[in-house]
Amino acid sequence: MTSPLATRQSAALTIDSAELRVVHLPLINPFTTSTGTMREKVLPVLVLKSGELEGIAEGVMDPLPDYLDDTISATTHFLREAILPHVVGKSFANPGELERVLAPWRGHWMAKATVEMAFWDLWAKSLGLPLKTLLGGSGDKVAVGVSLGIDEIEATVEAAKRHHAEGYKRIKLKIQPGHDIALVSAVRAALPGARLSVDANTAYTLADTKVMRALDAFDLEYIEQPLAYDDLHDHAVLQQRIVTPICLDESIRSAADARKALANDATRVINIKVGRVGGHAEAMRIHDIAAAWAVPVWCGGMLEAGIGRAHNIHLSTLPNFRKPGDTSSASRYFRKDIIMESLETEDGMMAVPQGPGIGVRLDREFLESVTGERETF
Ligand code: OSB
Ligand code: MG
């Protein structure tokens, strides 16, 4: 006789169909980083269907290669031409089996992540378990901070004070050359005890070492991605020249990247974005390898709508997510979200959505109204 558990584990999920949409959501406020200004959030939403069940994910890539080299049009092309023909009509017993199908293709981490994450949601729902449990996480809420886009110094000081008063556990300031020391100095003066960090989104080079050294005076928790997205070596050099820990974001696409960065002391904190690194399985490997080096990780964000936000929150329940993440209240960005539930923080804590899978449901009616292109497979 087989045990019920053995039966359940061996029941493969057949992907009957997939639905891919490109959704446009207006942002309440424009969001500026050193690479540009975003006024509208454009996101692919992928639904994988198996019988009555649906697994859902959103892609974190931008319309143009502003953050990394992934784009929405390259993603929809790759999904249509390569990935989905190998997924729809096929059966997978677990996310590992799906990952083996995706593995041979180079790059396209964000496209792969979209499919992988949707499958994790589907698999978790088929097992009747919350995603966090299958990932190895626990707890009902996670600590979060905010990321403040580039703006006038005074406006940023006010926003930092307001979010600090609301209980956000860390304030991250976007910086770029010419908009750094004076900004950080003003925010530090206004909030002497707050946990502060900065994020340069690759805007500096080693020629800016003096500026990076000057930032050591402000007790920052870390400097996020100061140098080029593809340059671990220069980050290692910079870390030798400054006291503030470097935190890599763009530079870490895989556990192999994390291993090399950690072994070379190019990063002392890692920002994990599940949508950047190919999915939950790779995010867990990065989480684990950082833990082996006694290096904390935290969960970054890409201004996700509710589906991506829910995935991030579940991942953030793993034990080495020891610093506040960027998954702040969705209402900071959107007047209305594409899910039924509202993902809002209370005193700097975000509740983990309850129920099987990611624990949130699409608001189908609203989703229709904000959908541009759509395809079914
Ligand atoms: O570098 O972390 C980043 C937003 C878009 C692109 C890159 C980044 C960010 C953020 C915002 O910092 C995080 C969030 O609130 O989702
Ligand atoms: Mg970043």
C-alpha cells in the first residue's frame, strides 16, 4: 500500500493552458532612480491553469532595459516561442521538474522566474499549503522598509520622516552622482536614530571612491549596488576602501554570482528579488549560500502589483531574511491593485497572505480594465 503522502507527491500537475497579459497600472507618484523615471507600471501577468486550479505570477522586467537587460517584449517573445510550448500540455510533479525544462536556455532570468513562480503557486494550491511552508519559511508577518525615489532634498526629508513615523523599519534613499552626500546628511540630521540605506542603481565608478568614503559618516546600513551591474571585481575593490557594507542587487542573478561575490568580499548583504534571479528555487539557493557565509539577505522589490508582492512576502519568511524588505504597502504606489486583498503594512510589518499558494486572488474585473495585449496558450 502507498501512503496518502506518497500518492500526493507523485501526482503530477498537467498545465492545461496559460494566459499571458500585459497590464498597465498608473503610479500615484512618478518613481525616479539613477536610471530614469517610471510613471506607469507595466507588467506581464501569467496564469498557469491545471483543472480548477490557477497559479499566478507577474514579471518584474521593465518595458526597456533600464534596470537590467530584460525587457517586456523580449519576455513575451521568449515565453511564446520557447518556454510555453514546453510547458503547456506537459506535466510536472514539482517545481524542480519545471526548472529542468527552463535550465538549458541562457539568461532571461526574469522570464523564467515568471513561469517558475506561477508554478510554485499552482503546486502549493494543489497541495493545499501556503507557499511559505513549501519554501521553508514560517511566521505570519515580515518586517519592511520603504524605498524613496529621487526628489528634492526637502521633499525627501519630509517623506522619510513620515514613513519613519508610520513605523517603517528602514528608509532607503535613491542616490546618484551630485545627489548623494547633501541628501543623506539632511535625512540623517532629521532622523538621527533611523535605519538608513542608499541605493545607487549602478550610477558610480571607482573614480567616485571619495564620495563613497564620505557616506561612511552617516551610519548607513549598506550602500546598494553602487557600481556597474556586471562588475563584481570593482565592488570588491570598493569594499576594501569603505567601512559601510556593500549590498548587491543588480549584480546577483544566480547562486553562482552570489558565491563569487561572497568569496571575494564584493558584498556583505544581498538584496534578493525572486523575479530577478529566475524564481523561488534560485532565490532559496542564494538565501542558503549567504547564510553559509553568515551574510544576511533581504527581499527587494520592483514596484510590483499584488501578485508579485505576495510572492515576495512568502519568500521573506525564510530565516536568513534578517533585514527589512522593500515590500511596503501597495497603496503607496497604486490607487487600485489587481488583487482582491489589500497588502498594507502596520507598524512596519506586512502580514503574510493566508490560504493555499500565495494567498491572494486576482480581481478579474479590474484586471480586464487594465489589460493591454493578451494571449492564451
Ligand atoms: O533597485 O531596488 C531597486 C524599484 C524599481 C527598480 C529597482 C529598484 C526599485 C526599488 C523600489 O528600490 C522597491 C519597491 O518599493 O518595490
Ligand atoms: Mg536596488
